[in-house]
Amino acid sequence: CKSSLRPSTYRRYEGIVRQHIIPSIGKLLISKITPLHVQNLYNIKIQNGLTPSSVRYIHAVLHKALSQALKMGLVYRNVADAVDKPKQIKKEMKIWTKEEVEKFLSIARDNKHYTIFLFALCTGMRQGEIMGLQWNDIDLEKEVLHVKRSLSEVGGKLIIGEPKTNSSKRLISLPKILLITELLRHKEKQIQKGFIDVKWVFCDSNGNPLRASNIVNRY
């Protein structure tokens, strides 16, 4: 159901259905889909170079759709349960060393989005959470911030929504280097530009929230 999904999640699901599922089994009646149809779909995707994790994502979307069809009485079983999905390959997470972090920050220091990069490194916040941060979320006296929302871009439009999970609504302690050295300096720069009452911590030249896609693509 579209109303139960985050806009960005719905858009991803829609893309999976349109690009991978419909071209393969979209012409079949849902009651006529067999495990063999689904297995062939996964096998062809793997043969065409799609990664196992991507095929597992296709499986998750299709399985969810068939589960809903089962609830609605359109099918008598979820045929995706009878299919072998690709094994999950766990990749070792590569973490920057202290020296790599320092080198990155030294190079990024002259970039106008330096505070955003520092925020990501110091807090571990998700991209959308950083973009959705407002000044009233930050308690300078207690040196903490509240993660209350996430800002995502769907179809060219900015969408303000809830953090990814309930546990994502959290309290984060702000390191001294971020709170005193950079965050207050960033606020002062906004005031100098005339953004005295702007609510967004990271805003564009008009005081509107930044688009993460612009930062990722350009910087």
C-alpha cells in the first residue's frame, strides 16, 4: 500500500517492479505465476550480470506483493516461498583510519560544505537526517541534538518525513570540535548572509533546505 511506505521506498519499489518484474512476468495473471516463472526471473537476472544482493531485493519486493495478493484472496499461496533466492554475500565493512579521516578533512576544509562532511563523520547521521536538521533540534547548552526528521528527494521534490525507523529518533551527543569550533561558526556565517531566523541548519542561498543530490553530484 502506497500510504504505508515512505515516498523514497515506494519509488524504489516502483522502479524494481517496472524495470525487472513487469518485463518478465507482467503479462501473466497473478494466479498463473508459478515458482518456475519466479526462479527463471532470478536466474536470468544473475546471468545478465545483476548482483545477488540486487536479485534479493527483487525477491523482497515480489514476495511482499504476492503476500498482499494472498491476503486479498487473489492467490492461494505465495510462490516466491518455493524459490531459491541468491545467497547473501557479506562484505567486510571498510572503515577509515584516523589518518584517512584527518587527510579527508584537511582537503575538505576549504569546501563550502565542510560542516556537513564533519557532521557526518562526527555523528554518524544518515544523509537525509543531516539535510533535515533544524536549529531547534540542537541544544547548545546540553551539547546534544535530537534526530526528529529526514529530508529526502523524490521525483525532484523535497519530502520531509520520519526517520527511517523508530529507533532512528534519537539523541546524539555533540563532540566539542563540532559544537564549538564549527557549528557556532557555521551559524555565524548564516547570520552574516542575512539568515537570522532561518530554521534549517544547512540551507541554500534562499534559506531553503539543501538538496543532498546536488552535494553528492557536485562535491
